[in-house]
Amino acid sequence: MKTLPSKDQIRQWITDNPGLSAKRDIAKAFGIKGDGRIELKRLLRELEGEGVVEKTMRRFREAGTLPPVSILQVLPPDSGGDLYAKPLEEGIEDAPRILIIPKKGDPALGAGDRILARLAKVDLDDYVYEARLIRKLGSNPAKVLGVFRVNAEGGRIQPIEKGSDKEWRVSSDMTMGAKEGELVEAEAVGTRRMGLPQARVLARLGDPSGPRAASLIAIHQHGIPDQFPDAVILEADRAEPVGLKGREDLRGLPLLTIDPIDARDRDDAVLAELDPDPGNPGGFILWVAIADVAHYVTPGSALDREARRRGNSTYFPDRVVPMLPDILSGDLCSLHEGVDRACLAVRMVIDAEGHKRSHRFVRGLMRSAASLHYAQVQAAIDGAPDDVTGPLLEPVLRPLYAAYAALTRARQARQPLDLDLPERQIVLDDTGKVASVAFKDRLDAHKLIEEFMVLANVAAAEELIRLKRPLLFRVHEEPSPLKLDALREVAEGAGMTLAKGQVLKTQHLNRLLSQAEGTEFDELINLSTLRSMTQAYYHPENFGHFGLALRNYAHFTSPIRRYSDLIVHRALIAGHGWGADGLSAWDVENLEETAKLISEAERRSMAAERDTTDRYLAAYLAERVGAEFAGRISGVQRFGLFVRLDETGADGLIPIRALGREFFHYDEGSQTLTGSETGLTLGIGQKVMVRLAEAVPVTGGLILELLSVEGATLKPAGRKSGKYQPRKPAQAAAKRRVVRRRK
């Protein structure tokens, strides 16, 4: 073993090489390998304990010094007009004096501005460091969302967050002209000494029940982190593009991305080629390349801690709350056209029937040949290529679709669950108001990408199982016997059958869905089947994925927006020895807790997205109160019926007292309400006509009146007429509470 350096030598190296001060850098500099790394770790701990060096973000530095690139806050100019700054680094108690050295073209700086700067230590009498601007950063003060209340001094803000009774004071010159009762977004200003904290209004969002406020309210109510801490911004701003060193060069492959037309992050690229191997006639070589987020978000870093806390990105009609700062998610980690990007890629060989024969993972450098969107690709295949897709049609796009056809054959043989549940699309105008509500088209271009991603996810799980590496599986367990019995009862009531007394497989459910297709019970069976499913989650143990009919499945393809995929990437990096940024000992030790945290974060995002959609739909329909709509019963409870409107997909409540004078018996097993006098049975999937009685945008609640049920006669609801009688205000408030309890 090579002789270890002395503590003084290590300290001097850290002082002289602040940019190469990670443990691996020090080991490389002194030629330390194997067991020597354990001794080096001991020496570093001793130096840290003696106060000679300190460790920040996995790097060491001389105690009391600053890293060569730091975030600073600009101080007021001194009497001579010079600008100084103070560091915002953690662990700096006695802030050294830093002089800002301006250069031509730098933006004007003022007191309070945050900047990213390169530092040089000078140790002069007046100051210790000189700083040269890299870029000016946005401010990152605490944000508050609330209702503005006018008073003589300006106003106060009442936060909308649940359980918060803390108000914020707004002086008259910081209100932006906000009016009584308006929803406002504000930021903290000044330092609180006594009394209420002070805030400055940043944006007037108008009526709290208006559509522009819907996503902001959901973010705050569900506790979704939407502001990055300073340390996270610092790490992201230090990130730089990756070179080829140590990576496989994939830049010669015509990989391309296919995303929604308004996509900001592009984390997956695809390619398909005919397999030249005569032993695989009609087969294909598929490439799936995924952004190498693990290179930038390393274990234990501030970026890593924040990404784990967020769990995933959350998507709303008017905004995205990302898992990573935009400089990563929208730039350095995004596989944009024509630029070199770091990636983890898998090369998969499939046969003519779409079955995977082999796979190989690489850590590479790619360059996307094109950034396309779904409709653009589909139009090209359907005979209407444009200037971009025209040259790509024969060499790139047609092989992708040919490979997709093979994967479709494998899918049909495997028979994953085949639910037909269209997805809503809310389109907003420039003011944030809902312009239209429609159902998204399901193009073959969408399905192609989905099939490629599923196969890559399977390959990742199988590879890590082969390498005997810990990972997070995407788990979807089969339905419980109780839920299956309920589904079977619904099916029998519709004159259909669901096999009993055998091990349930997705093909049995698909057979039921096929029986219902094209009949009046189509939506009933689809909805009931969906309700019988368990919720997918993440876990270190492999329990399989029932819905996809796959034994081994892990999320690998979206590390920009899902923390689970980042864990899988790290496991692959560690398993293949591709670098020191693989799965850490801490990651492995806390894998089960991480799985629980990100599973909960996923459910939190889903609830926030659903609530926001409900609010947008309620705002959209508020102007149509009194109008009549066709719909289907989508849920049955003791307190009434939920009806999904055909036109928008919005769900509204028909209170049970609005159904008629007779008593309605609730059967939880069959999910029905049955009238005691008429025998009228109301259940999931039945077609109805309803009138919109009330729309409450602030809660997303819709109250409906039942006008007719297909094939049935209703008993009048009111005592003096056959129509539903509007309640008094107190009763209306009670109805709104029912809707809120449901949420």
C-alpha cells in the first residue's frame, strides 16, 4: 500500500485545489487505492474534528474559507461607491469581507441582490476575497398565498393554508393596488423584529374562486414544496455540461425525442433499427436513452435532499412544480435537439414478435437528431410530413413504427389490463381562464413511446436483479378478494361473468371488458374494474406489476420528474462501476423509507392535480348553472350519487334528498341505491340527464339535479312539483360541506 500523506499535506492540497476537494479527488492526487481509502477517510475525519477542514456538500475545504464558486448577497455600497458582498454559504460564522470586481457588460447590482460569483482569496487589509460575477440570481424569499384585507395602514394577508392563523402585514406602498378579498401572492420583506411579519404583494390573482388561483390553492393546501432553498439553487447554478470522458459516444445514433407540443423537459430519446443478425429475422435493435440526472444530483447533496422531499414533479393546467430547478430540468438534463447531453441508455434486441432477446446498458453522451411532438410524428406516418419530419420519415420514423408493431404483438400476447378511460385536457386562454375542455387523442405515437418505455423499465429491473443490486420496484398488487367480489356482482347484474375459483389474471378482466365493449354497460364495467384495482407504489421488494402483467418492473425512464428513477439510475451506475455517483450506503440503508416517502408524494400530487382540475371545471361551468347535461353515474354513496358529465368529464353530486320522497337503501357491495316504494335501482354506469344547480369554483364542487334515468320513471323529489326544489342558503352551505368532505 502506498504511504499515506500527512495531515499537513492533505490540508495544503485542499487549500491549493479548492475545486478538487472531494475525497475521491484527494485519493487520486496521492495515488491512494483499495484499503488506503479507509485510512484516508479516517485522516479526513480527524482533520474535520480538529477544526482544520470542514465538509460541505461532499467536499472538504480549509476551515473558515469559501469555495471558489459561491452564492453571495450584495451589501449597500460604501462611501467610495465600492460594492461588497457577504457569503450565503452554510457554516460561515464570521463572514469575510468580499469586494465585487465589476467587468464590462455586468448587470447593475444593488443591495440585497443574490449573485453567483467566482472568488479569489487575496487577504488584504480591507477585504479577504475578490468576487467576479458569473450570473445574477433571482431572489428567494419566503412566499405566501392568501386573501388580501384592506386596512388604514395598507392591508393584511390571511394565508389560505390549512391550520395557519398567521397574518402578514402589508404597508401601503407594497400592496400593488390589491383590493379587498382578492387572492394575492406575496413575498416576505425585511427582518421581523416585533409584531406581524411584513410582506410585499407580487401578484394580484383576483377572485379566490377564479381559475387562475386553482393550482396555487392546491399547492398550498396539499403542502407541495414549490420553492427551492438557496443551497439547492447554488448547486444547480454550478452545474456544467458533460464531456465524453468515461462515456460511450452515442452521438452518431439518430436518437430523437417525441413529447407533448408544450413540453419543457425531454428526458427520453428513442431509436429503432432492423437487426442485421440473420439469426433474428424480422427483429429490431431498440435504443432508449434517458437523461443522466444522477451525474448532477449526487447522493447526499442539497439537490438530492430536495428531490427526495418532493418525490416527483406535479403538473397543473397552468404550471408545473418541478422536482429539479429549471436549469437542470429544462436545460442541462433535457435532451434538446442538436446539443450534447449525458445519458444512461439501453440497447435492446427484440424478435419479430416483440419479445426481448437481450439488452445492454451504457453510460453515454448523445445528441438528439430532432425534438418532435406526438401529433407531428403521427401526421408524418399518416402521409403528411412537414419540413422536419420529411427527411426523417423513412430512415428513422418508419422503423420506429415497425418496431412498435412488433411490441404490440408481444403486448397482446401478454394481455396487460386494457381499460378504456379517456383523459381530459383543459385548455386555458391567455388570462388563465378555461377556454375549452376536451378529451385527449390517443395516437399511435403516444402508444409507441409508452411501449418503448415499458420495455426499458423491464430491462432495468432485470439488469439490477442480475447484478444483485438493491433498487426500488414499481409494485402493483392484484385486487383484494372483497373488491373482486364487488366487481363480480356488478358484472352479474349486467348479465356478464367474471371467472371465479382460479388465480386471477389480467386476461380474465380483459375478457370481461371485451364483453362490455359497445354495450350500454361499457362505461359501468370499465369504471367498476378501475375501482377494484389497488394503487401502485414503490418498494424495495419485488411483488410484481399486476396491471402490466409483468413480473419485474422498475421506473427508469423519467429521472427528471421522478425520484424513483434516479434511484434506479444510481443502482445501475454502482452495479456497472461507472463512477462514484452511484447508489450510496445511505441510499441503500434508507431505501424502504424513501419508497414510502415518494409513494406518499405521488399520492399528494395526484390529489392536488385532481382538486385543481375540479376547480377549473367548476369555474368553467359556473356560467352555465341551470343548463342540462347528459352523464353517467360514476359513484354511489349513502349521501347521494356522483355523476360524470359526458361533455367535460366533470363529476357532480346529486344529494340523496334530491332523488325523491321515498327512502333509498344503499348497498355497498353492488354500489347501488334502491327506492323503497318504486324499486328504482340507481347504480354505476347508468345514463342520466341532470341539471346543474350550483357550481362552487373555490372548492371545485358541483351540485346537480336528477331529471331522468334512462329506462326508469322518477318519483317527484319535491312536495308540490316534480322538480328538485332549491334549498335555502344554510342548506346550500351544508351541501358544500358534503363536497368538501369527499375531497
